[in-house]
Amino acid sequence: MQTSAHISPALSIVHPITLTSGKNARVWDSEGREYIDFIGGIGVLNLGHCNPAVVAAIIDQAQRMTHSAFNAIPHQPYSQLMDALAAFIPSKEPYLGMLTNCGAEATENALKIARFNTQRSAVVAFDGAFHGRTLAALNLNGKVAPYKKGLGALPGPVYHIPYPSHDSNVDSATAISALQRLIKVELDVNDIACIIAEPVQGDGGFQMLDPEFARYLRQFCDEHGILLVWDEVQSGFGRTGKRFGFEQLGVEPDLLLLGKSIAGGLPLGAVMGRSVLFQSMPSGSLGGTYSGNAVACAAALQIIQQLSDEQQLQQWASTYENLVLKHYQHWEAQKLPVIKRLTGVGTMRGIELRNPQGGPGTQELAKVLQRARERGLLLMPSGDSRHVIRLLAPLTIEPELLDKGLSILGECLAECH
């Protein structure tokens, strides 16, 4: 692996290789070796490496203007993207919003918006959650190691309750009971500014929120004047087979957090939501120097244009999901002892591994990662015990390449005894 000696060792690395180029679902390392990429920049490349239309838009915009700080002098791509985003998000009313540099910054701004509009400060988040690595976002994450370890008190107050999902052993009734206990024993419900959740947890193991609980949350928030925030940084932009994961739940948020695949590999994020929440904010209270960079906006406009083709999105999703289900069913028929559940929904799928004792297959997954890489397949772990393989290949991956990658994965799973 060829990396700089000046990079902090606090940046953990999953695969000890150095990439030099990529095309759709294929990447090449500094040794010239080719891999099938099932990581996609951790959910950034839903439409693949170097998507031709996105690259063309980047080049065109870069030749005309690379940047203008929107707060000082507005630029056209920012306005065009906000119009496109408002039309792209399936909501009852057109959303307002702002652009950010990334998903974590979107989270931070959502907390500001929630605090200002409710004049409250407490936040309820979930076990297994991941909302970013900046200081306030960090406290929302649903586990200590490695994110919060050794940092002392973090911005809050933040309270966590179990995340109910058909992909776990937590049901809706358990989560409802935990929330009711929270407001009875620890927290005045009138102090809660917002409840934040991922419709499908990413780092938590590709678990989909129980739709029954999602409906309960919407009712609970409406009853108590609390903002409901969906974090779609990883589950958005076609990752679940729909434009956004909240469509799988049938519950709209007050605020929607976006990032990762929004700009096809360029740094960009957004907070979108009900217009009244943004109209109330003081002028100058939101913004940032690089937020909504012109080149990133141009890339995002191309991403939205491609994903707005509903027929194409459904075709990508159907092909992807059917192949994953076909291989998983084959592994089940083989009675591979290492596999447990297929988690997630649509095209956002995880494969849960177990050890011989029935517990989380942390060591088993580590072996699969190495063996798959040696065979030319790159995979990403997730889950509270790093025991869930999350499949993040581009939706645009060629069917035969997806089939090949899943076959390699099957071989590696079969070797785990």
C-alpha cells in the first residue's frame, strides 16, 4: 500500500491497497490490479465511478467557474440545484433548504434549525445510529467505540433508545416503551427539540426502521411539537431502490439530511425541510464558505437528472435486488453456517454473519474481507460488532459484474467454517 507517512494513524483503513482509477463498478490499484467495487466510497457512488454525464458536467462547470461563496455572491448552479432538489424530493409541500459540505455538516445545521424553531435543546437518537464525526453529530451516534472514546462530555443533551427493525430483535413495542419511559423518568417531553433517525441504518448494519414505529414517531412528534428528522445521507439518492428511504416507510420528515451520493463523488450535502422552519431563521445564521460549491452543484444536477428517470431507476433496482436475493437464497440452500440474516430493503442490503457459537461473526467477516480482496472483490463491514457486510455496489453496475462479485462473495462465505 502506497500512502503518505504524514497521514494520521487515527484514520483506520479497511483495505491496505491504494486506488488510482475507477470506472462504474471497477477500480484499479497502484499495482495495476483490478477489483469489483462493492464499497462505492461508502455509499457515495450510487451511479458509479466517473459517471460520464457527471464528469462532463464537472468539466464544463470547472471551465466556467469553480467557486463563489454563495453567502457573498450567489452563483447559478446553487439556485438551479435547490430548485431541482425541491422537485426531486417526494413531499406534500415543496421544501426549502441549504447546501452544506457533507452529511455531518447537514446534521449540525439541522440541530441549529431544530433548536431555534422549538426553543428546546434535547435530542432523541437511536442505538446503532451514525450521523457524523463532528462534535455535535458525534454525540448522536449510537455507540461509543471508536467514535466517542476518550472525548469526555459532548454537546447535548442527547438520549438514545433502541432502534426497532424487522432486521433485529427489537420490535416497535419495545422502542415505544423505551421512549415512553424516557419522557416519564429522565426527560420532560417539552424539552425535546427533535428526534433523529436513519430510515435504514448504514453503519448500524443496514437495518430498516420498523414502519409501524415510524408512523408512531410522526404522531408523537406532531402531538408534542417535536421535529422529526430523517437522516438519508446513506439511504438517499436511489440507494434503497426508491429516491429516498423514507418512501419505504411512508412517513415524511420535518427535516431531511442529504449527502454522500448527492454529487457523484464530490463533497456536498444538504438540509431540506418544511419552509416555515427556514423562513424563521435569522439572516446570516446559515451558510458556509464552501457550502454549495459550483462544481459540486453541477455534478449533483446530473445525478438528480438521471435518478429522475423512474423507469431507469426501477430497472436498476430490480436487477440489483433480484441478483442479491438469488445468491442469498442459494447460500441458504447450501446451508452455509456463517450466514444469518439478509438485512435492509430493496437495493440497500446487508449480510449478517455469525460465529460457530451463534454470536456476531466479527472474525468471520474479517476473513471474508481479506479473501474477497485477494480474489478481486472489495467489501465494507458494518454493524455494532462489525459483523454485517454492507453491499454498496453502484446501482449502475453491469448485471454480469454484480453476478460475478456475488459469486466471489459466496466462495468466501463457504470457506468460513
